[in-house]
Amino acid sequence: MHDDGSGEVSVRVVLDAAAVRAAEVGGGTLADRVRLTDLTEAGWTVTPWHRTARGGAVLTVAKPFTRPEQVAGIVAELNGAHGPLHGVAASRDASTFSTTWKVTGAVDLRKLDLGVAGDPELVQSLTNERVDVAGVEQRIAASAATGLRVGLRADLPDGTTRAVRAVPGRRAVLVASTDESDLGRMALVVVGVVVGVLALLLLILGETRARRRRVRRSVRSRP
């Protein structure tokens, strides 16, 4: 998140060599097997798969936001109702003399739920391809139970970074916040108050002196 509350939600997906081999079994490629057109159509920027030296692959997708209130909705686009990220939200609260930026959320892998069964369109598509949906969910869940890692990180305007990571069976909570005082504005207000007080004192002093002069002239003019 930037100073003005805008920023970017970025997701980095890392596959090890075994996962890449499993995805490409039968001669396919990651680009073919992992379809990302829906993301680009929804405004996400997709960085193509990058192969690592050990045979793995890395993919990054990102989407900008102009207000911190948009973060929760953007995360939900990928996370869905069954994903591991819970309550991810950002805020920026500005007052006269200070601004506070905050990001909260949790990674919960205590119960792995792919949510496939809850997506009728996906179930129908897989069924048409003669895919055993229940079997796929079981195999993926079993594999994820040993190799899945999900992290959540917040980068705040002053350089503050907070990160948590969860493994299957665990839950990790992220709370990241920072605040900044506007010393320049505070100094201007203090100076303004001081100048105002001095002006008031000078006004009172001038009025007092003028009153004294009027009294002296009145006394002198008496017979």
C-alpha cells in the first residue's frame, strides 16, 4: 500500500518440480493446463510461468487498487468462498495530524477445502470430460497436506513489512500497521496559535494603554 491508500494485490504461485511434472503429464504445458484468461479479462496482470533451475515454475498475478477498501474484494476474486485466506482487509485512516495504514488477515489451512463440489459449472465441465471430481479432490487434498504452503505479506508505505505463513493443520494471523505524524502541519498550527495569542496580547495591551491615555486626558481636563 502507498501513502495515498492505493497499491497492488500480488499473488506468487510456486510449484516444485514434482508439481510441474504432474501438471504436464501427457505432453501438455503449464500454459495449456493452467488457464488464466479469466484473470486477464478481470483486470489482473499475469506474468507468464518462469522455470526455475530445479525444474519448478513460478507464476505471478497482480491487480491494482485505488482505495484500501477494494483489497478485500480483490483477494476474494482468487480466494473464493473456500480459500485459505480469511478476512484480508486494508485501511487508511487520516486525521488532522496523523495517518494510519493497516492490513489484517489470516491464513487458515486447518481444513483443506478446494470448493470444487460447490461450483456447479466446474463440476459439469469436469464431468463432461469424464473426470472423477471426488477422486480429484481427494488426490489434491492428500498432496496438499504434505506440500502446501500459503503465506500472507503486507508492505506498508514507510517500509514496514509483516509476513506470516501457514502449513496444513495450522492457522496464522497477520496484523500489520504503521502510523505517521505530520510534524510540519503540527508546527504550523502551533505557530499559528502562538501568533494568534501574541496578536491578542498586543491588542489587549494597546487597548489598555489607550484607556489609560483617555483617563489621563479626562483628569487633566477637569476644573
